[in-house]
Amino acid sequence: MMGVGKAIVFGFFAMFPGMILSLIAWVLVGQPETWTSWMSIPCYGPFFGCIALGVWFGMRSESEVELET
């Protein structure tokens, strides 16, 4: 159960770099005034990609880590 909580926290914190990358992508495509369907890729791709990557990093198990007593 610890992995799910960690995955949610990692996904939440990965949201902030995703917002910055989406903003940079929007500026790089020329800051269009009207929305078209191709704009979904540069605007939503980095945002949800970073969240998915954060959740994936959070769900990884740390089986090789051992506690020293």
C-alpha cells in the first residue's frame, strides 16, 4: 500500500515540471490565438507525460534496499 501513496505524491510533484514544459511547448509553437486539434500534443503531452512518469517512478519497488540493524 505504501507504493500507491508514494506514486500519488510523485505524480503530484511531477505536475509542476509538466506545467512548465507545457508552457514552453506552447511558446515554441508560436502562442496561437485559436485552438486546433493538433495543439493537444504540445499542451497536454508534457503535462500528463510528467505525471505518468512520476507515478511510474513512485510505483517502482525498492527490493534491493535493505535496512541495517
